[in-house]
Amino acid sequence: MTLHKALTRATQQLDACPDLRADAGRDAACLLRHALGISQATMLADPARVLTPDQQVAYEAMVLRRAANEPIQYIIGEQEFYGLALRVTPAVLIPRPETEQLVEAVLGQVKRAGLNSTMRILDVGTGSGAIAIALAYHLPSAQIAAVDLSSAALEVAAANAARHGLAERIRFLESDLLDALSDGETSWDVIVSNPPYVPTADRESLHPQVRDHEPAAALFAGADGLDIYRRLIPQARAALRPNGLLALEIGHGQKASIASLLSDWKELRFLDDLQQIPRIALARRP
């Protein structure tokens, strides 16, 4: 089977899946490149290239997984975040572009504050390690810790940190929010988090690739999606130094509730995403 024929057949197979139709061609091409270990340019330059039997079997297996709504990032095992390639598995939430905005906001706040090499940053609910790794990469003097309740997620995060030469720069700790931090571990300059914030009632409205494949513990947070914020915000207040920064990703329609939870903090402001939806909350400890 040639590249052209394999790609055509896979595209038709994915196009027959209503939830995947919009990206059928793109997904089929991505999986083909991964199965063969070739670039986009190579794929386009040699459409008559013949797949080996092993390559054809591997490609067809990947397409079947995608047809079952498995996220393409889990199939190929990788996702780019803030310019860095990260390993992802079903143990971790797939990093989203919205979370890149959270990293950008923290970097902007740090730069404006002129914090020095003693700056201490805590990433709560690190998952794949995306936020902590991006911040460590761009803030080479910062002291960074990252916590997560899932030991499997922490394994992925640690591997990603090592992949980018940051294993010695980030301390990973298994913890339910800040519970496992010792009493002396306070005075953080920045606490940043992309916590679970999807209301459980919204489960059925999610795309099947999210609802059925990504870890529920990283998605859902009670009836209104605010359960983690209600616990995290008081803990962050106790752990931040005076005027320390709390940076949170928030869900659609949660701005008013988050504003209420942060009503006694300083300099509260919200940043919109590209769809003009409030996505990032920034506040400073009084």
C-alpha cells in the first residue's frame, strides 16, 4: 500500500466518525507520519512510497484507536506545550493552549516584579509537568516545586523534566493540593495551578475523546466545578508570602464565583482567552 492510498483510506475511515470528521485528514496524516517516522515534507514529496507490512499494521492499529475517540496525543505519546515536546499518557491531562496563557501571565508578572534568584514557585496539580517545566525553562534561577495527587502523573512529569534537562531544577512531590508540604514550606512567591474545574453535570456534554479517555480526577470538581478552588485558595493564602502571586486557570462562566472566593485578596484581575472567555485569574495575597 502506498502512502497516498493509506492516507486516503484512513481519512475516509475517520471521516465516517461524526465526532472526528472535522479533523479527519489532519489526524490521518499525523498518525501516518508517526507510524513511519517521517516528516510532513517527506510524506508530501513521495506519495508513491510503499509501506512495509509492519508499517501498515502499525498505522491501521493507530487509526482504529483514533476512530474509537482516543486522543491523538495519547496514541503518539506526545504533545507540544510552550514550545517544548512533552510525553503524555492516559495518566495525565493533555496540555492545552489555554494553559500556555497561564504560563505567559506568570512570566509577565515575574518580569514586572523583578524577582531575583530566590524566587520560589509552586505548581499545584502538575499533571504532565507542563507548567512547572515551562516556567523552569524560562526562569533558570527560580526554585520550583510541583505537586500532584497522582503518583502515575508525577512519573510522567519527572520524565518530562529529565527530557529537557530540568530534573535537578524541579522538586516533585505527591500531595493532595498543599497537604503534604511541611509547615515550614511557606513564603512562596508564586503559586500557580490549572486545577480540575469542570462541573460533574457537564460530563455528558464533553467530547468523547475528553470524557472517555482523559483522567476524570484532572477534569471534574464537584457539582459546580469549584470544589478545588474552595480548598486551594485558603491554602495558597497561608502559603504565599505577603504580596505573593496566585495564578489560576478557570472554567467558562466561573469568573463571578472565583471573584467571590478571592474578594479579600489584592489586585484581582482576569485575562480572557482568544474566545474572549475569562480564563486566567491573578491575585496577590494581602
